Amino acid sequence: GLVCVKNPHLDSMEEDVLYHLALGTKTHNLPAMFGDIKFVCVGGSPERMRAFAQLMQRELGLAGDGEELADICAGSDRYAMYRAGPVLSISHGMGIPSISIMLHELIKLLHHARCRDVTIIRMGTSGGLGVEAGSVVITDVAVDSSFKPRFEQVVLGDVVVRSTELDKDLAEELLACSKQIPDFPTLMGHTMCTYDFYEGQGRLDGALCSFSSEKKLEYLRRAYEAGVRNIEMESTAFAALCGLCGLRGES
């Protein structure tokens, strides 16, 4: 179905400016630009997402070699966006705040463009836990640092808890597709989302470290026993926003 938004205030706005994407409902014809988008792939790095769009250009047999792809968000220096046929490739930066801002504006863009039946996939590097280096982990559940499937956010002083359930059928489809690509091991598992790269992920080499190496290893053992197979900094926000707005999502 249509991509939905859960904000009644948008209906009374004369114009919706997607500030960080350098797009808007009055300055751009969003249905003409994006109305036929079916897949959105997001990842941290602008260069990585440009390279992915170029790969899609070749894989889909589209005209050109991909070098001519222009950054649709060139008017902003926050995110980069490229299009290859029905595929949109967008960078989101690092961490929950950065991906959250991008997703709010991306979801509104897809809504204003009247897109239907959109699948969104987050791709990115992560720290593996008890898996072979170079493995691809398909997320079955996004969990927080306490191994709970939830995204907590403080809204106007209140703690709001949202589900981080992802599309199970999509996860199974991706796992089935991986069997056709023998170059790297692929598995399904929980993805743990943290608010920090250093202490939050148990690293000993940050400017601050308030724990021993023994305590770190004990925590990582508990994470593994809880089903965690990789650690990153975006998945709970990604799962919560996509799920609430009717996007078929996977990380």
C-alpha cells in the first residue's frame, strides 16, 4: 500500500520542506521524481551509496555506466541520494540521530510522491559477534544494549517505547537469495544497536573506558547467548520508523 505518515499536522501545512534532503513539496514535483520508486537502500557513507547506485545501474541494464549519476541532495551537505531506475540509494551518516533525521524526511518524501509497496533495506558495516569475519548478518530482530527488542526515545520529557520488529518474510527472502552467492557466509541473527561506538560497544580504546577487559568479555558473552550476532548504531531506529509508517524493512 501507500507509504503512510503518522502526523496529522502535515495536512495543514502549505509546504513541507525536506530541509536536510534539499527537497520540498513546492520546489519539486515529488510524484514525478519518485513516484515509481519500489526499493530504497540506505547506508552510512555517501561514497558507498553512490557506488551501490552505480552497481544497480549495471545490474538493471540501464543506459550509461553510472558515472553520470547525480546527487539528488546536492543542495545539502548532510546526505547523498542517487537513483537507478526503481532503486533509491541514500546515505544516512552514523548513529541513531543521523539516520532518524534522514528517515523522517525520506518517509515524508515517499508519502508525498505517492509511492506504493516500497521495500527498504539498510546495508552497512558492523562488528560481528562470534561469526566469521566478512559474514553478512541478516537481522531477524533489532535489539537495544539490554538485548530488548525496543527503541526508546524521550519525547517532550516522556519515554516513548516503540517496537523494532522487522519484516520476517523479507529476511527469509534475503537469506534464500544469499544461497546463490557463495562468495561470503550469510546468517540470520539479532542485531544490537548502541548509542556509541566506543564504551557502548565494549571497546577498550576510546578516550574513556569505565570497565575492565573481563567485564567486556562477560557482556559480549551475554549478548551472544541472547542471540546477538552483530553490533551497530542504527537498527532500532530504522526498524521502529519503518514499521510505524508501513515500509517493508530489513537491516
